[in-house]
Amino acid sequence: MFVVSLISALKSARHIAVLTGAGISAESGIPTFRDAQTGLWENFDVATLASPQGFLSDKDLVWGWYEWRRMQVLKTQSNPAHYALARLAEQVEHFTLITQNIDDLHERAGSRDVVHLHGSLHLPRCFSCGMPYMFPERISQEPADGRRLPPPRCRHCNGYIRPGVVWFGEPLPEAEWMHAELAMKACDVFLSIGTSSMVWPAAQLPIDAAHRGAVVVQINPDKTSLNALARYNLEGKAGEILPRLVESVVKAKM
Ligand code: OAD
């Protein structure tokens, strides 16, 4: 059961903005970054795998690692939390879904115009000239966990193809960030789901939304720095809480 005031805020909202993180895809089987033991950054070297310098120093290692992750994602499916957000979008006049995730599980659940703040595993490009690269339809090589794989070369300039994700030290894609900021300013409810709220500038969005008067709702089994600011902290798994929450909003609107 949810408190009446939460359902009423969602029911009467004109614009709902949502920020998702790795936790929303955890129930699909994709590891998060910072969870103890299972988190990717517990088991792999972030400096090598998530920086332009790391790519330049060992391209085969970095390309192979992201290809391994892309293969993992291709084998997974959207979970009830992704579907619930697609359903929530239909209940409100304006809905903006911002994600830090580089998978496509929101889109596969039916969400449209997803704002990918940290890029996508599915949109690689040339390291040198930025030309987008199209993956071949058939997957010929599936690198096992950590196996080296040489990156393809750019058809335009023969540069190395790099993963289409934002690495540490790189700016966020400008259009996506502007879109996210506009939504943060315009929304009356902001949902922060499955993110540790530790990576900036994404973590700033719910904080600024709260300061501007939006109702901030957090869904996470663990506490984060956002707990102090969020009006509602729903402690638990997104795949269990979100479908029930959205069902309550749908019923309240009938
Ligand atoms: P983190 O791994 O930092 O945090 C995942 C959060 O999800 C944690 O707070 C968990 O408690 C929570 N969580 C775990 N299971 C959950 C579930 N079933 N339902 C809801 N929440 C759950 O991941 P992010 O916050 O997304 O950046 O990390 C932000 C960025 O750091 C990532 O986009 C990535 C990483 O470095 C780049 O690669 C640029």
C-alpha cells in the first residue's frame, strides 16, 4: 500500500520526470556498478575500462569487455519495472524518461524518446572522426568475460571504433543533458529509480528538482544520499514496487 498523498501527487502531475540507473536493470540480470561483490566496478578496473586513456592503452581489452557486456544485454529482457514506466507514460500529459543505463531495456519495454545520458552500448563510433559504426547483423565473435577483441576500423578514416558510452572525464552528450535539465525544471514529480546517486551531473537532477519544489520519489532497496531530500523513499526492488505503484495511479485516474 502507498500513502494517499503519493498517489495523489502522481495522479495530478502534468509532467513526470524519471531518472533510472543500473538498479532498474538488475532484475533483468545485468550487474550494477557499485553493489558489493556483484558490482562491475568491484571486479573490473574502472580506470582502464571507462576512460579514453584506458581505451588508447589497451584497445582490445576495452573493446572486448564492452562487446561481452553488449552480448549479455542482448540475452536479457526488460523486466516489470521497465514495463511499468512505459505504462506510466500513458497516464500523464508530459513524461520524460532519463536513464544513465547504456542498455536498451526501456525501449524494448515500449518507452519512447528515452534520454540516454551516458550513451549506449548499441551506438559505437570512430574514436578519431566520430563516424557512427553499424554492427554486423550476425554476431561472429562472442568474447568471454574479459577476453580481448580488436575493435573494428572506421570505414571513413580507418580510425578505431570505440564503444558509444560516456567515459569518466568526458562530457555528457549536450542535447541529452539539455533535455534532462528542461524536464527537471518543468516536472512536478521526479522519480529516481535504481541509482546510487553517486555519479554527477546525473545525481544533481533530483536534488535540483526538489529545490524547485517538485515531489521527489526514490525507489531503491538501499539508502542513498538522496534519502534526506526525497519526499518519499520506497525501499525495495523496482520490479516489485513500480508495477504496484503504477497500477494504483491507473486505478486512481479511473
Ligand atoms: P550503481 O551501481 O552505482 O547503483 C545501483 C543502485 O541500484 C544502487 O543504489 C542499488 O541499491 C540499486 N539497486 C540494486 N538493485 C535494485 C533493484 N532491484 N531495484 C532498484 N534499485 C536497485 O549504478 P548507477 O547509479 O546507475 O556510468 O551508476 C551511475 C553510473 O556509474 C553508471 O551510469 C556508470 C557508472 O560508472 C558510466 O559508465 C558513465
